[in-house]
Amino acid sequence: MQRALRFGLLVVAGYALACGPHDATTRLTFSGSALGPEGDVVRRQLARFTEQRQGVRVELQVTPDSADQRHQLYVQWLNAHAPAPDVLQLDVIWISEFAAAGWILPLDAFDPGVDDFLPAALAAARWKGALYAMPWFVDVGLLYWRTDLLDRAPRSLAELRQMAIRLRDADATRFGLVWTGARYEGLITVFLEHLAAFGAGILDARGRVIVDDPAAIRALAFMANAVNVDRVVPSSALTWQEEQVRFAFQNGDAAFMRNWPYAWTLLQDESRSRVARRFAVAPFPAGDGGQPAAALGGAQLAINARSAHPALAFELMAFLTAPEQMIERGRLAAQLPPRRSLYETSELAAALPIPLDQVRQVLEAAVPRPATPVYSELSEILQVRIHRALTGQQPPAAALHEAGREMRALLTRAGLSSEGPTQ
Amino acid sequence: MTARPAAIVLAVAGALLLAALLFPIYWMVVASLMPESRLFESRSLLPTAVTFEHYRALFDERDFLVPIRNSLIVSGLTTIVAVPVAALCAYSLARLRMRGKSLLLAFVLAVSMFPQISIVPPLYLILRELRLLNTYPGLVLPYLTFSMPLAIWLLTGFFRQLPRDLEEAAMLDGATRMRTLRDVVLPLAAPGVASTAILTFLYCWNEFLFALSFTLGPDRYTVPVAIMLFRGRYQVPWGEVLAATVLATIPVALLVLACQRRIVAGLTVGATKG
Amino acid sequence: MNHRAAPVERAETRLAWLLVAPALAVILLVSLVPIVVTAWEALHLHDLRLPWLGRPFIGAGNFVEAASDPRFGAALFHTVAFALISVPLELMLGLALAVMMHSVVQGRAFIRVSALLPWAIPTVVAALLWRFMFESQTGILASSFQTFGLVGPAFDWFVDPIAAWVPIIAADVWKTTPFVAILLLAGLQTIDPALGDAARIDGASPATGFLTITLPLLTPALVVAGAFRMLDALRLFDLAYVMTGGGPGTATEPLSLYAFIALMQRLRFGYGSALSVIVFLLTFAFALVWVRALGRSLSGARS
């Protein structure tokens, strides 16, 4: 009997030891991308918050770099009702999914001041009218163009096409235009810009599928022609992601490139780039009946619905999205802030490598991807179909009609059909 | 002498088989000691350079001590819980009179054949409600699903093999069943109990699916899960992965070395039980 | 026949059930109840990412979906094909190993340890190890195959949908042959050596003796070993998940892995439960078939 008791105590003691000590300060966990310059900035800012705010310690919870893996990990944690991390960095396209599943907190109760933020970024942060995230930094699709070969940026899609053909035929460059044509999310961002250029879209304001409308078919036909008829876009681009596209432009092989802001600093590096100081950026031009457009990317911050310290978590979020922190991010990580007022300031102009006036133009034209909980499945359907049309396996009309059918079926199955969510 | 050629063939085949069984382990150890730069270039089967950089990295950069601790605790706790409870049950099944014994035994065997994936959904939902995900009890409970039947099965076999005379003598002397169990049977069955404990511990140490499904982060990952999740930026860090696999294998190898007779006894009793 | 048991016997039975109760309770709680719940869950639509859809009862809806799901059909095929290929291999090689272990007099301990190590190693470790050896062009086995001209220069085992199965099967056979050998060894050790001697005296060659005497007597052990291995093979998960993740694409995805992905990644608990019920039924059906075969073979061996 005695032995059993002693043994039992040992087990309990061992267990208690294994669980670790408890401390007095409140511990907040923050989870986001923590590599390279981004990681440095995050660590600095978290440390600063810890200094300024007494009694709180913020820990950085490291996640894998690949967006897909981070997404998977978040889904696992939040679905398991884990209380940590308290604050998460989310891709813009995940917010509806997480909000609809009840994994992140609505923020209106904290009365966040959102007037200063980019409308497109806010649109991505809302689900059923409520705000679920605060924009942290934005990525926008940019049209990079060669200033040594052209006098000005093309003002319409038709002009872009002409310029590209002319330069390619004159052997000034190997390719006219390069974009991310591999079968992945990057392809959708390119498609989105073409859609907007023709006045089309993927879902309309009511959440109905409009990707098989005539305007959308014209947009896809334009893309397919660019690859297969005009050949201004090389067919190899259909396997390229951001880096390969950048290399093509960087080596002087393309007159136009459609890529993200991160490429700017790398392209200016004279030791590696053949186009340093010979390029500028502009929004993707409009076609018939459309608008210039830039696909909106970037990240936003949200609060874990099971967090033990939601108010504190919101404080951290407000701190990280404050203007000072955003300017610092711009300077150290070359990431664009989503606050409109900052683009009038000289501090941001000094901090960002990209000239403000060029960027401002693009930001005005930002277009978010559809905010729906099943976005990743919708995107996959589109990716497959669009890619088939671009590789010539299917005419654009047929591809988009099939995609539309599948997307409608998916939305119905998920209870998200035409009239919006049924709840 | 027609036996000679046959014996030679057998010996050669046997040697080849043995080599095939041992070579991957040898290679694992050798490769874990190779510097990163030579890891994929070396063409020789013998180590040309030896370095401990991968092992150092495991503990300095990856804190590999944590998964090891977790595996030890979970496997240990499961064994400590499963074996005594199973022993009581097994003694009853082996020695005491009761109806439906063979049915019970068949039921236990059937349960051990359940595919693990088939019980993940409800276990996950229950553990989530009880807030036991990513905790030690949250793994011990699922581990009982396979360790309990295993232990019962093995121990029943061992108890059955024991000669009855000593027990009967003790009972004739007036001892109760429980006293007999404690003072006579258990000491006799100690090797069998040890085999069962070892096998139970081994199965828990190697378990992967439950650990993957019911833990959420590096603080509670067990060794198999931790190794699996070593993901580098662009490629798998093979040096460290191999070093980790060597470390994961060492306790297992030690157990096997020390207790190979007992392990074999456990496996065969489990299998030849009619 | 005395139908009323004596008080002593009744006390013994009571004690027996008392001793069995805790173990039985645990098993019921953590094994039986969950499997029933899974079966019940399989009859519902339960997507954890779409909580507004609730958890409606849809009867056989998930199973109907599985029947027309090409990915399910492929996973089922993969699982059964894998079992039918690897288990006979393991039985044959295990038999060879057992015979060798049986005939050796010296170094028994060394052989036993060598045989036990692959079996005792965590499956994850075996998976990573074999992945490393088959890693394209640089793993030692991959480059050996290349050197001997068996594969082309840029061949990547894990990119080819069929070739990717080779390392998986190799790892499984490597890891479980010792287990089979040990089971068969126990069987071999129960065979009366006098029978073999008699055959030899009659002039039979060792091979004939083996085929006509040893093998038939070993049949029960073979059946048991085969049964255990088949059950495990049908439940394949660890090796596939760790070595290839089911890839390239879904070419090496067994049923358990598809169920896991549906459950833990897509969070479709209803559909994933249906898939795991199917895995359970598959193993259960197989167990029934084998038990009958075992029964038949045992009665045959006795005659």
C-alpha cells in the first residue's frame, strides 16, 4: 500500500515537473512569417511592444514559410480550439474562411478605427458585413515596364499588346510580356487583373458566379491569344512562378512583367540585374469596358476566437498596424502599408524603395479576390480550367462555362449559393 | 552427399538476407556522421569523413530533447497503466472459471485489429471537448486502444504457460486468489510481464498516427512526429533527419539488444496462442 | 448435471469478472464506443469548416459519394494491390530467413538481433531512411540503380507514379520480414526433427523433404503470419504519409491516408468517417475470410 502511494506521488510529481513552471506576466503568442528581413522587423516590433506595455510578454510562434503549410497548421490549431497563438498573420484570401468557421473574432466590438485603410484591403477583411481582421501590409500586382525602350506606360490593354509585339518583333526583347502562368494561385491574380480590365469578375457583389459571362470569356481569350497567337507571352511562362518571371525581366528578356513589389529592390541591384534603373511600374491597363486593376495580396492580422486575452490581443494588433510600425516595415522589409494617409507623407517616401506616385496609382486600382469561405476550392477549379485554356487544350468559352458550373455546384453544396450564406 | 549443396545455398542466401536487413541501418548511422557537403556525393560505402555537426544541430537548433522527453513520458505512462490492468484481466482469463472466456478473448483480439484511422474522428472530437488535445493524457488515452488488447493478449498467453502446481499448493495452504496472484504467480510470470511491458513500450514509442492527429506543436510532439516535421526552406535537411532517426533508434536498439529473447518470447506467445 | 454452481465457484466467477472489469471498461470506452461513434458520424454531413450547415443526417450519402469518387477508387486499388504484392513477398522472404535461423547453430543471438532491429525501428524512421536511399540520383540505392543501367540518368523515383511504390514496398518488406520470420521460426521449432530424418533416410533430397514435410506442417504458422501481415498491410498509413505524402499527386495514396486527409486537412468529418468505416469493413471482411481459411487449414493439418 505504502509503495503504491509513493509510486503514485512520483508519477504525479513527474507529471507536474514535465508541465513546466507558471509565470506571473501575461503571455501573448503571435504567429506569422518570421524569415529574413520580415522576421527581423517582427521581432523588433514585438520587443518594443513588450517594453512599452507593462506586464505583457509576446512570444513569436514560428510557422513554416510556405503559405500552404502555414494555412494547414492554422486550420489544425484553430479547429482544435487551441488558445494559442492569440494573434495570427493571415493571407488576405483566408480571412473569410476563418471568419465563417468561427475561428477568429469579429473586431467591431473593439471599435477599431479603419477609415484610413485601403478600401480593397478592408473588403477582404469583412465577412457578412463584420470586420474580422486589420490590414497589415499589402501586395499589389504591378506592371513593370522598360523605361529605356518605351516613353510611357501603356494606357490600354490594346496598347500594351501593340507595344509588346513591336518590341518583340524588333528584337529589342525576347518576350513581350511575362506573367505567372503556372497552375497555382499566382495565375488567378493575373486572371483577376485581366478580368477587371474587361469589366468582368469572378463573383459579383451578391456572391453569384459571373466568371462565365461574355466579358470574362473575352478576358481569358485575350490571355490565351497572348500566349498562343500573338506569342507575346512565352509558353514556358505557363510553368513559371514569381521568381522565374522576375529572372526573365531581370535578364532583359521581357519588355513587360507583371509581378509583385518585392521584385523592385532585387531588380535595382546593379550587380545582378541587367535592367537596374531602367524600369518603372504602373497599374495593369484597362481593356474595353474595364478598369485598370491590380490584384490585392498581402497579409492581415486577426484574433484567435479561443484566445484567453482578446482585449490584449487587440492592443497588440493596433500597435502593429499603427503608422510608425508600418513605415518601419516599409523601410526594412520593403512592404507596402495599407494606410492611405501614409502615402502623402515624406517619411514613407523616404522609407520605400518604390516611388510613391507610381505606387499610389496602383493602389487606387487594387482589386481583392472573392471573399468567400470556400475560396481555395473555387481557386483550384479556376486554376485547372484557365490553365487548360491557356495551353490550348480547351477553348476559353468552354473552359469558363465548365468552371462556372463546378463553382456553382460547390457554392450550393456549401450553402453559399447565389443569395449569399444561408445562415 | 546431397545435403552439402543445400546447406551452402542456405548459408549464402541467409547471409545475403542478413546483409540486406542490416545494411540500411549501417548506412543510416554512417550517413548521419557525414558532413553535409559530402552527404550526397560520397560513393564509398565506408565513411570517409566523420562529423557530429548534425547531432549538435539537433540539440542546439532544434531542441530535440523535447520530443524525446515527450515520447518517454507517453510511452512510459501508457505502459504503467496498461500492463497492471491487463495483468489482472489476463490472470482471470487464464486461470479463473468464467463463462464466455473465449468470446472475451476473441473480442479483445478483434478490437486490436481496428484500423487506427477508424477511431480518430470521435477521439479527436472528444479530446477537443475535454481540452486534452496536445497534452500527455490526450495521447495516453488513445494509446490504450492498442496497448490494452496487446498486453491482455500477451499476458494471457504467458499466464497460461505457467505450471499450476505452485498456485494450487499455495491455495491448498489457504491463500486467497489475490494473495496467490501477488506472491506466487507474479514472481513466476515476471519474465512474461517484462516482455509485455517491453513490447507495449516499443509499440507506443513507434506510434505515429495518433501522435500526429492529437498533438498540435513542438512542445508535445513525440519523436516520430518531430522527425517527420523537420522541414527546411527548400529541401529536407537530411543530415539532421538521419541523426534524429539514429537517436530515435537507439533506445529501441538497446531494448532489442538487452531483451531479444524476451521479445521473441512475447511475439511467439502472441502468435501461437490457439 | 449440477446447474446450481457451488458457492466457491460462484465466488470465483465473481472475482474473475471483477478482475476483468477494469480492462474491459477501458477497451469499451476507448475502442468500441469510438468505432460506433465513427459509424454514426459517417451517416452525417459534418464539415468543420462550414459550421452553418450544421450536422444533418444524410444516411448513406457519404458512401454514395465515395462510390463515385475516383480518388476513393484509386485509394482502394492502391491499398489492395499493395497488400497483395508485399505480403507474399514478406511470407517468402520470412520463410527463407526462418529456415536459415533454424538451421544455424552458432551466432543465434546475433542473427536474432539483426532480424529484430528492422522490425523494432519506428516506421517513420524506416520511411525516412528508405526515402533517403532512393532520393533521386544521390541516394545510394538510386545511384546504384543508375550505375547498373536499370534506370535512366535523370530518373526520379518519387516523381513516377508507379516507381514511387517501389521504395514503399521495399521499406515495408524490409521492416516486417523479421516479424514473419520469428513467427515461422516458432512454427519450425515445433516440427519434430524425426520426420525430416526419416525422409532423408528414405533418400529424399532436402528440397523435397522441405516441400513435402516441413511446408505442410508449417501451414498454420504461415496462415497466422499471413493474416497478421494482411491486416497491417490493409491499414497502411505511416510509410505512405512519411515517404511520399501520397504523391506524386495521389499515386501512392492508400485508403487510410485519404481518410486522414479528408478528416484532418479538409475537416470533412462526415465523409472522412465514412472512409475510415470502409477501411474497417475491409479489414473485417478480410479477417473473416482468413479465419475461415485458418479453421480449414487447422483441421486439415490435424488430419
